[in-house]
Amino acid sequence: MPAPCLSRDGEQFNVVVCQQGLQFFPDKPAAAAEMRRALVKGGRLAVATWRSDDEIPFMRELRRVAERHLGAIADQRHSFGDASRLEALLRDAGFPEVRVRTTSRTIRHGTS
């Protein structure tokens, strides 16, 4: 499968954003390399991915319920739960300075 195309005719950008998508590309190294190619020198990339579902109680419990009925599940949403995997992928794609920041938010679900 060819790398995803982020720009036409060799266009380059100051900023590339990938919000909850990188973990779903079948060829993650090619996707990261294309993001790097689409950036001007000194451009910035922002990538958001989910943490491990072991760190998200709601998602962990959903997985456990599903696995009771379906067996083991490979959930790509959490494939970069280990931030070092994401950092290594981006460095290998040619990003010289990679900073990873973990952010947590509390979500409350109301009852009806």
C-alpha cells in the first residue's frame, strides 16, 4: 500500500497535525516519513494518540467485557500506549527533536 498523500505537487507546510490517526495506518513508518516530507525545514508536527487502555479505566473495562465474549482483542487505538514507540517511530522518520507529553483528562458520564 503506498504512503498516504498529505500534499499535492510537493507542497510543504509549517505545521502538520495528526489527531487520532497514526495508530491506524497499516504502514506507520511510511506515514511518519510522509508527514516529515510534507513539512518545511523547521516545521512542526503534532500527533495525538491514546494511551494504553490499562491507564484508562473505562476503556480497560470495555475491553475486558468484549474479551469475555469475543476472546483476545487487538485494539489499534492504544498501539502507541507506550510513548517510547511513538518517539522511536518519529525519530526513525527523520524528526530530529521529538518531545512527548502525556495529558490526562477526567470524563464524567451522567446518569439518566
